[in-house]
Amino acid sequence: MKTLINLEPSLRTDLLTLFATGLLFWISMTSLLPVLPAYIEDLGGSIQQVGLVMGCFAIGLLASRTFLGDLADSRSRKLVIIIGTIVVTLAPFSYLLAKSVPLLMFFRAFHGISVAAFTTGYSTLVIDLSPPKNKGEIIGYMGLAVPIGMAIGPALGGFLQAATSYASLFIVSGCCGLLSLLLSLQIRENKEESILNPKIKSNNTRTYLKLIKEPALLIPSLIMLLIGLVFGTLVTFLPLYIRSENIALNAGLFYTAAALASFSVRVFTGKASDRIGRGVFITVSLICYAIAMILLAMAKNPSSFIMAAIAEGVGGGVLIPMILALISDRSYPNERGRVTSVCIGGFDLGIAIAGPILGSLALFLNYSQMFSLAASFAIIALVIFLTQSNKNIKSSLRFATGKEADIYAL
């Protein structure tokens, strides 16, 4: 935290305003996580339809990522953040109007635009504002908005749904989004250091097609795709898994435990990665994801689910900020919006196809087997990172274990 305290007052204020915006955004978003699958089921949706509706969220993400990445690079990071907060404000209220599965699919896709916009704008602006020598540390601190939001949101959502009604939850979620929108209007961009500087903008511009073909960015995108499949399985089927097994556990507490674990590791991993590299932390995070899914596949009591939540929280708490730091190391300032949309878009795609694919397999697999399959996705991601994260297998293995610098860093 010393780094934040020593920043220029104006920069520190900008970062704190941005953090508060992010915190409210994620409280709004995650308060619905433990409740929506049950809401869909209570409206008459089958397991397959639950998967379809939840998957539509990422369809909205994917459909808007490219446009929003370009908008962040060509116009403004702040504008893209504002778009995200507007959508996160409106979407929960739209669920109150949805009384059928097709309407829920439409509004869920609309809701997905919020994350595409907010994560693109937020991540790129954080990178723009971060001093180069402390980039990993600042990204780690600013990323705490996610686990803190996830510590509050799901627990709040589960409590409101149990104590009052679905309607109360949707209203509270929308109000949190509105507060986030109001704060986002106060955010300031450092135009001199951003991609909007014409001297920077004229050089080193790579198209989306060229970015996708670059191994330096393709491998992180593929890792995010596989972990998106893991996370999509978790978000879609965990509440139903707990319900089917008659486990005495509020699904929101799973996300809260994961968020607390995520918070605990983000505090120090960002700073450490500035010294010893991003690779070893990404490796550890992928191992944690695999362990979490294996624990869920075998879980039979509340303590087993909480242990899995802690492992998943550590994995997510390390992976996302480390991937963001890694791709910022490997990209030019004028293309950060597009690079972020490409790599995080892999995560979106994984979430998009996890629900429908795993939902269609529900006729043949039980929930335990679904999480075993999710564990295999994490293990495949680990093998790919260990062997393909740098220019050859030897360099990849050394980078992934913290013994060699990133050859792809610009």
C-alpha cells in the first residue's frame, strides 16, 4: 500500500474513484450469481435452459468486445466505462419484466455488454495510470474491487432472495449499478499518457487479425478460454449442484469464501510479479483452478465446498491480474483496448459455451462429473502454459516456473 500512498494526490484520487466505481459495479453484478440459476428454474426452465440463459450473458460480451475495444482505443476509456455502468444499472430491472425463458435470454445477453465495456475500460485505464515500475502492484491493488465485490455481492444476493424476494434483489442490484454510474462520471483520464496521444497513436498499430495470430497474445487468450469454460461451469451449475445434493450451504457463501481468498493473494502477488515475473504466478493459479474443480467433484458437505471455494478464489485472484499484466507487457499503449478485448474475450467465449455445452451433457453427466470435466480444462490450460507461453518449450517452462524473463515483453 506504500506505493499508493506515495503517488501524486491527483493520481491517487483518480485511482480511488475508479476503484469505488469498480467495487459498486461488481457488487451489482455478483449479487445475482447465486440466485439467477434458481430464478430461471423457478420460472419453469429446465437444466438445459438454465445453461442457455446463463450462456447468453457471454454472447452479449462477445458481440460487443471488438467494438468496445476499438472505442476505448480511439475515443475514451471513460466512455466505455460509462457504457458498462449504464447497462449494469438497467439490466437487473429488466429481469423483473422477464416472465419467460426467451425474454430472460435476451436480457441476459444485454447484461453481458456491461462486463465487456467495464472490464475493457477499467483494465486499460488502470494500466494507463500505473507507473511502469509498479504496474503489476497497482493492477493487483485495483483488481481488489472484484474480490471485495464478490465477497459482498453474492452474500447480499443470497440473503435478499431468502429473506425477501427476487424483486428486492433486482432493485438493490440496479441501485448499486446506478451509484457506480454516478461515480464513473467523475473519473478523469490522463490524456497525455494514454493512447489518445497522436505521437503514440501513429505507430505500432496492429489489427485484430494480427493480434490474434501473435503467439505472445494467442496463448494467454487460449488460457483464458479454457478457464472461462471452468468458470462458466461453476457459475451455471454450482447453485443447482448444492440444491440437488441437499447441502446446508447458501451458494452465496461459496462466492464470498472465494472472494476472501482472492483478496488475500492479490495484496502481495502483484508487487512480487514486478520483481520475479508473471509466469510462476500464472502456473500456480492454474494448479489452484484444477484443485478447486477436483474438490467440487468430490464435495459432499459444506466444508468441502468451502475448501473448493478457497482454491478457486486463489486461482482467480492470481490469474486475472497476472494475465492483464502479462498482456500489457506484450502490447503497445495505443492498442491496449484491443489487446484486452482479444485476451479477455477468450474468457468470455469460454463462459458463453460452458453453459450450453455442459447443459446439453446433463442427460449423460451428473453435476459431479461436470466438475471433473471442468478440472480437465484447467489441467489442459496448465500444460499449454508450461510448454507454449514463450518462444520454445524450454523457455516456456523456465518462464512458467519463474526462472526466465518474458521474451515477448516489449
